[in-house]
Amino acid sequence: MTSLSDAAVFELDDLDRLDQALGGARVVAVGESSHYNREQYLLRGRLLRHLAERHGFRVYAMESGFVEGWGVADWVRGDDSRPLGDVLANGITGLMGLWTEMRDHLTWMRENRIGFYGTDLPGSNAYTLPGLDPVLAYLAEADPQFEADPRVREIAVALSGPSAFSQLVSLAAYTQSADKDSLSAGLADLRARLIAGRIAYVRRTSAEAYERALRTLDVTIGLDGTARGIARGDQAGGMEVREATIAGIVEWILRREERILLVEHNAHVQRLPAALPGTRPMTTMGVHLADRLGAEYRVVGTTTGGGQSLNYTAGFFEGVMFADLDEPRPDSLDGVMAASRAGDEPFAVDLRRLSPADEAVIRGAKEQRYGVAYTEVDAMGAYDVLVHLPHVTGATLDRDTVGHAVPDVRDRLLKCDR
């Protein structure tokens, strides 16, 4: 059998079954198969409304820069010092904020007083400067006599690219640079200074400012470690630094907030080691959080039918964001879900309440699709709930937001959106 029984699947407006699956969690993590799909944004908004209204969730955390996210947090709390387009373009990293669906999502959060955090590395995972500069600014206030080595920032500038489209350029710079060890040492020295000066720094500034500066430096060091690992050919090892850093950010948020909706890629959220195509299995954020939170961590994985996916060809770097997505292989997890209910409406499966026959069907699916590629999966171990999106499309480019983006992003996207 390659499909689930009718009893196993339910519509997303079946609130009682959603409550059974997700109630009691401190962190509900929602995965996605591919970035920038309209239907993924809509699903996140739908689940946030449900969790906010029925379970008291007041925080939304997403795969976007921790450092840059403070500007987004200010906006959803009512700050109007920056236009929303600027907040979306530059406060949400990795091109995640450039879409009308994200604008609508953020507007609803502001209207309903939902807090926001970014959970990821600075600079769209491409450059350390957005993390380094706030730390230097904090030290200038907390310790005016301290003079940071200017060479550290000079190297960070030299290894930086202009946007999320520059990840390959930045990686090449790390690979070839003779100065990357000096950058790593300089960041370590700054952290030692922050730790040693904690008592005096807190007195001169505040505990909140100090904790934010220290966490900002930690995520910047995390980016440096990730880039160094990938540059030496250990992609999985480098990515594990990123995964552990993201998990540390989520734990930091949990010391401040009661319950969180966390939205990331499926590869990040699952509670078992995950392998990207061509890599060994790696210890992901979800593995760390499941170990630390136990049953208080619930994972919603998503599967998709056909439509459009993130463009994984070289055209992406020219601003062509989407490519056609075929229907899934019948024996994959996506294929099993697609065969389990006809129609265009999303539906869910609670993996913890399946019959033995339905559980066997899920266990028989050994692969899951990430974008257009397939990777091994143990869905019963990785997820608590699956949501299937029968048809996925590219999100709607928000031209006002793109107008606030850095020229490297703006020019590529507007050229391809004519």
C-alpha cells in the first residue's frame, strides 16, 4: 500500500486534532521543503494564528539573521522609525522578507502583538560584518578605553559580499584568504574581553544590552566557524556549527519567552540527523532541541506536490528564483502523502496517532524531497506531524520591499520580474 487511510488524514481546520498533536509544546517547529514558496508562508501564518489564539503562543522565530532581526522585533512592537519595506528587505535576511506574503504575515503579527526573533547567522550566512559591528559599538560604550584591533574589521570587510547572492563569493574568499585565522583569533579575543568585563559592562550599560552583545558575538563566531569548515571541504562539519548555533539561539529565546513558533527548513527542524544531498548525516538544530526539550519540542514537517520550487541552478544567482517542480516520486514520503488525498487543500497527518497499517506506510517511505532533490528520511523518528501542500508556487515579489533592498539584490530581482 502506498497511501494512508482516510482516518489518518485531516484538514487543517480540524482544530481538535491539531490541538492533540501540538498542545503542550513550548516549541512548535514548522519545516519547509524549499524556501520562498507562497503556500509555505500561508501555512506558517495559519499555524501561528491557531497557536496564538488557542495555545497562547506569543513569539514567532524564523530562519533569518538573529542580529538583523532586532529591527523587525522593534517594528512589530510598534516602532515606525523605519518603513516596513526596509524592515522586510534588510531585517529579514536570506531574501526571506522580499515577498508580499511575508509583508502580510508581519502586519498581522504587529496587529496581534506577536514578538519576533531571528535565529540564524548574520549577513545571510555570507558575511560577518553585520554581527561584528554591533559588538564593536557595544564595546565602545561599555569600555571606552578598549581599542579593538582595527585589522579584525578590515579582514571582515575583505571577506564580505554585498548580499545573500554572494555566499559562493564569500566562501571562495574564505578558502583563499591567508587572513581568516587572524579573523577567528580576533573574534575569540573580543569574546574573552566581553566575558572578562561582564560585571563592569553590565553596570555601565544593562544586563539586556550585555546579553544581546554576547549572543551577537557568539552567532558571528558561529558564522566564522561554519565558513571555515566548508572552506576546508567539510561541509557537514561546517553546517553542524551553524546548527548548534541556531539551537543555542532558540534556547536563549526560551529563557526570555514562554512558547515559540519556530519556522525553518525541514532539514533543520527534524529530530534525527539529516543529510543534504552529497553530505553525511549531520546533527541538526532539531536534534539539539529534542535532546534538551524532550516532549516540549514538536516538529511539523512538510511535503509537497508539484508546481514551483527554489531554483537550484546557476540562474538563481542571476535573480531567477523559481524553477518547475515535478510531481513527487510515488515511493517517496511526498509521493505517499500526495496519494493519500485528492484535491488542492493542504492536509495533515498526526504521526503519533496512526494505526499500525498507516505507520507501516510511512515507514516504507525512505526518502523525502528537499526542493528538487531527494534525501533519506525516517519520518516517524524525525517528525510528529506532516502537512502536505498539494501544489506549491513561488511567493509574490513585493516591489516596494525590493526597492529597499541593497542594489545587488534589487537589480537582479527587478531585472527578472519585468
